[in-house]
Amino acid sequence: MERRAFLRAVGSASVVGLAGCIGSSRPNTDYDIGMGAKVFRPERLEVTPGTTVTWLNTNKQGHSVTAYEASLPDGAEYFASGGFDSEEAAREAWGSGSDGTIFEGQQYEHTFEVRGEYPYLCIPHESMGMVGTIVVTDDPATEE
């Protein structure tokens, strides 16, 4: 993926600086989206069909990655950390025991096959605006 190649090319000093901005001081360049205190960075990511996106919790707080099921493109596979098959199941599991939690330093991956927009959230921080969008397109915008 071009973003990973860019991060590797700029060197570990830049990565360490970026990691400090979003949480952990442990550099890890093998992810696409970092999870900070109450934010996904970047909040919007454009990828081509067949791309596997990796989220990394770069913060001490537990987070989730949970798709807004009703807003997924037709024919798209549902995704949620914890492997749940619906948004309702993910929310119920979180509420009854924090199942699906991604702890500091842990990752979650999902491969996006169907073109369209995939809005998602962090269950415990949704009310604080921790939401994001994956856009699957044949012509993704270049990440800055």
C-alpha cells in the first residue's frame, strides 16, 4: 500500500513523532489507521477494492472498530472487532462485557472488496465523535 511505503521512506524519526501525537510512544508503521484518545487517524481513508485496512490502537484506552451496518454498500461484508456478524451483536457484547475491545498495541484488520463508503465507529467513544469512513474506489485520493 502506498501509505505504508511512504511511512517507511520518511524514516523512524518521523514515525516516532507521529506516534507521540496519537498515543503510544512505541513506533509501529504497519497500520493504516491509528486509534487515539477519541479519534481515528485518519478519519477518512480511500483504498482500492481488495485492500486490507489495519487499525492499530495507539492509545491506552480500549477501543472498537464497528461498522454502521445499515450504511454499508449493498453486498458488502459486515465488519467489527471481535468478529461479530451485526452491529446489534457488537453493541450488545460491548455493553455486557466489553467484548471486541482492541487494547493498546493491538490491531484489527478487514479486507474491503465492494466499492462504496463504509462508515464505522468506536462503541465506547461514539458519543464523543470517534467515527470514521473507509471509501473503496478505483481512484483513491493520495494520502498526505
